[in-house]
Amino acid sequence: MRRVISIYLPFWPTDRWRRQQRSRIAGQVRDPAEPAPPPSAAEDAARPVITRLYDGRRHVVGAADAAARRLGIQQGQPLAEAQAMHRDLTIIDADPAGDATGLRALAVWCQRYAPLTTADLPDAIRIDSTGADHLWGGEAAMLEDLRRRLSGVGLTVRLAMADTPGAAWALSHYGAAEPVTLCPAGGVAEALRVLPIASLRLPPETLAGLDRMGFARVGEVMDAKRAPLSRRFGATLLHQLDYALGTQFEPLAPQAAATLIRARLTFVEPLLTAEAFATVIDRLCLDVAKELERRGEGARRLDLVCERVDGTEQCIALGTARPVQPAAQLSRLLAERIETIDPGHGVEAMTLWVALAEPVTPEQIEAWSPQSGVAKSLGELAPLIDRLVARFGPRQVYRLAPVESDVPERAVKRIGPLAPPQGRGWPQSLPRPLRLLTPPQPVQAIALLPDQPPVAFTWRRQRYRIRRADGPERVFGEWWKRGGERALSRDYWAVEDEAGERFWLYRNGDGEDSETGNLAWFLHGLF
């Protein structure tokens, strides 16, 4: 019997955006279908995320994540109304084309479970799993493995398996509020009876007509006479019902995987020297660049596979910050990694794969602008960043971005060097030290309570006498995020010693109430 899995991604646009942010923070270039770093506890408590869409008259909410929906924000709602409901929203531009591309890539990734998969735009994937469940230890184990993998990379999913694509779709979208629903073989009719009419994937006008006539559940339509329904609502209603019940076959159009670009060279004599590798890399990059240009794409990730004479292989992976098309730029990036090639007894073949490619968008250059000779955006630094990443590694190249938090160690985070601006920019608050110590270093300080500056402190067995001090600046705990910080506070002082060195000290507590802190002193930064 035919078996079909439906994967419902209720928050796909916002989940995809969060995965992109985590990938940039990690400094890595990832395939849309590959795992991103798992979400952190801080991210779980992050601001609600919505997408902004222009409907021709005004901006509306295109999609809302779970946190935003809990606040009552719905898709299609005017953006101004959503902002009035909750001031602290993260608003991003909707990207329907990118969402569709990512969903198709995820559908291709799902072919590891069964060969016939298809993207069911805008937020679902269907897999014809007929005869494939035994490879995973049964249908329940197959669904659990799929749920675990998708949830593990930060995607909110609801899965359902049934005899037909229509029934699987209905159960994943309108079934029990469980992450996995397994409808036994032959149990489609019984499972569909209790579902709402909307689970039949009907047009809005048909749903409105059925509602006026008092139909609320699929079972009521199943029990009604077909001829009057056909005359009143046309063939669409009965076709969709038959698709769901399996009395009419519903085909699935398979999602074809894109053909990867590759170039390969084999050698009469094994290669051993860096000069020979450089020559081969230049030729491989020329071949790859020609195909990239023909497709209008640029490489985001390259895999250079070196095949040794003893049958072993070495793969050198390389990511780029922006799509790269010119052969010379690709060659320079790979040349930075030649020293990592271990030829062993010799390399007899080399293959260059474009593991991930993205469209290249032509940009208009302002030839006579006063700023035409200046890099006007971080994107123009992409070639330099790519070379730095190739030389030092993806985790060593990053930039800092502000986070809306009063607690200093939580007010900044690492993001990818070319990640877009986030939030409202750097706050124009009191000066902060250039270097923040993580964790803060304990010191012994001499100060009068409750609010006098320290006159001296000892750090790493060295005593510093303070000549000037500015403060205190009181910082309270984020009690709305962490219940244990409800009463905590810190008093910060910017101090200067007799040698002119400046430090950022703080004391736990306000100096009067013991519940606010233990009065210990810490060095938190250096100016």
C-alpha cells in the first residue's frame, strides 16, 4: 500500500532566517538543507520575529514566528497594528523566492529517506515513502529520525504519515497537536472524519459556502450525497475529498536535485609539488568559472578532492562570503590552502566541486560618484574576507554586533563579517571599554559604602592606586528573562590609576541591601 509523509513547517520563513543568522555567527557557509548550529537558550528568549510584505497599499505581516503568534500577531495583519501590539519586534523583509528555493533544497535533502520528494509550497514537503520504512526500522522510527534531524537544526515541524498525500497533508496541518502523527494503513477515512473542512485544501470561496451550509467536519461531507454537493460546489470539492480518501490517485512531481558543477583532471605522473598543484588548480578554476558564468551563478562553497595513488582521498573545503564567479579569485582562494595538501606518495587526480552555488546579481557602478573609489559597503570587502577565512579559518574572522541588553556581557555578540546590520545599531549610552573581560576578573578593592568610588584595588597580585573615578552607573539584572536576577544589581565605575591606565570596575550589589549582591568587586573591562 502507498505511504506518504507530509512535513509541515509552520514557521518556515522565520526559522530559515534564524538558521541563516546562526550560520553567519558561526562564520561558516552552509547549504540550506544542511544542519546549522543548534539554537541557544538566549535565542529561545529572543525578540519575536515577523516578516514585512507590501501588498500594494501598505506593509503587512508576511509571516510570524511562534513568539509573535503568542502575542496575537497574525499573517496579513497591518504592520503598524502589529508594532502597536508589541513594540520590541524583530522585523525582516519577506523573501518568498528565497523561502521557495530553501524549501526545494530541503526537499532534495529529504531524498535520503525516499527517492520521491517534492516541495509543497509555501511551507510543506511531501515524501512518497512506500517501501522505504524498513530501512529505518519501521514507520515510527523513520518519522522520529526525520523529526529529530529537522528539530535539531532549529526548524519547527509537524509530521504525518498516511496512505495518501491529501490525508498526510491534512493530518500534519490540522491533526492532533503532536509533532508526529502516524495514521495506520487503511485508517485514512476514520482519521479524516474529525478534521475541519479546511484540511481538504479547498479554495476560500468553497470553504465559505460550506460554512454557510453548516458543514464543519470532513465526516459531514463524506456522509452527504455527492450529486447535490457537485451541483452546488463544482467538481473541486469531490476531487479533493477523493484525493484524501485515496479513491482517486494523486500523483507527486519529484523534486530533482540540481546538477553540481565540477571539473576533473587526471595525470600521467603523480603530482608531489606545490607548484604543480597551483597549475592544476588554475585550470580547474577556469573550467568551473565558465560553467558558473553560463548559469549566472557564483560559488559559495568549493570542495577540492585530491586522489592519491594509494587509493585514499583528501578533501579541502572552502567557503566564500559572497557568490564568487571569476576564475582568478577562485584560484587565489584555493592557493591559500595548497600548503594543507598531503600528497603522500603522489596525487593522480584532482576534482573541483562547486558544492553550493547562488545566483550572481549584476550591480550598477556609479562611475562618476565622489565615492566611486571607496568601498561603500561591507560586500565590497568579500574578496579580502574570503582570503582571510581561507588562511585563518571561519571562526577567526567575525565582527561584533549590538544586542539589546543592559548587562554588558550580553550586549554584544559575534556575527559573520558580512552579516547584515541587526537591531537598532550601537546604543549611544555611557562609554564602554574597548576590551571586555570574559568572565569578569575578581579583584580586592578598598571603597566606602554605599556609593563611594574605590581608592585602590589589587588585581593579579598588583596594587593599583586610583587617581580619578567616574560613577556609579547602576545596572540591574534582566529579571524579565531570568527570574534569579530579580533583585540583583551592579555599580560600575570607570577609574584611572596613577599611571594613566583606565579600568572598568563593578561591585555586586547596591552597598545597602544584601539581596542585591555580595559586595564583591570585579574588573570587567580595559579602556
